[in-house]
Amino acid sequence: NAAYGSIYESQAPLIRFLYDLSIPVPSSMKGAAEIALNNKVRAAFERPEIDASGIESYFREAAASHINLDVATLEFAIRKRLEREAGQLADHLDNIENVRKLRQLLDIIMALPFPVVLWEAENNLFGPLTQPFKGNTEDPDQKVLSDELNRLRERLKIVSPGGGAA
């Protein structure tokens, strides 16, 4: 994997140049680029802290260089990350940083050029997110938490049993 990454890093400008001139890119260069970029995207979603701008740059690079992404493998890795984060958050909705982190992950997922199955994350969080907010929204920190929980509900399209936002 490191070898493909190193080949790709040194050849990326040439690959873009060849595409700009409508010259076919040798299959060995394109293959190395596909492996390297797919590995970079997958690794970016596996890091403890997700770098949205870095992930966005990988997708821009793939589009600019006409690199095929392994959508099935990437979707699986991203979905598993989302499911893990949602499962951990389900029991701790009072932690603003974890709520914000999951909402930001969902923002990134919604901007991807392919869909990610949200079913399991929605299932894990449906019960907890449809419970009435127990905090005091007069407290600024609790108001921020309430707002983040509402954003999270919106991203996951979770509504309260009465039909409105929970």
C-alpha cells in the first residue's frame, strides 16, 4: 500500500496533465492511483478525528484525475464507522462533543458522491432521539446540546412519534 501511495504521489501531476491533454494514462499508473486514493479515503474515515477538508480533497483529486473509487468497499468502511459512532452515542446523548462529532460525520457522508446506508445508525438512535429533551434550554450549554440533537435528528430523518421534530 505504501508503495502504491508513493508511486501515486510522484505521478499524480503527470496523470492530471495527461488527462488534461486527452492522452490515455498508462494502466499501471492508473491502477496505482486507484489503489492509493481508495486506501487514503478509507484510512481517512478510520482515523479517530475525521478531517473533512482532507476527505473532500481526495474526492476532488479522484474526479480531476478520473480515478475510479471502490464505492462498495468505501461505503462499507464508512457505514461501519457511522454505526460504531451511533452505537456509542445512543447511551450518551448528553455528551455535546460526541453528538457534534456524529453530526459532522453525517454532514460529510451526505456530501459524498455515493450513498451510504444509514439504516443501522438510524435504528440505534431512533429510541434515544425520540425521547423528550431533559435538559434546561435556558442554560447556554444545554441549548447548544439541544440544537445539536435537533440537527442530528434532521440528518437522520428521525421525527417524534407525534410527527414533529423530537
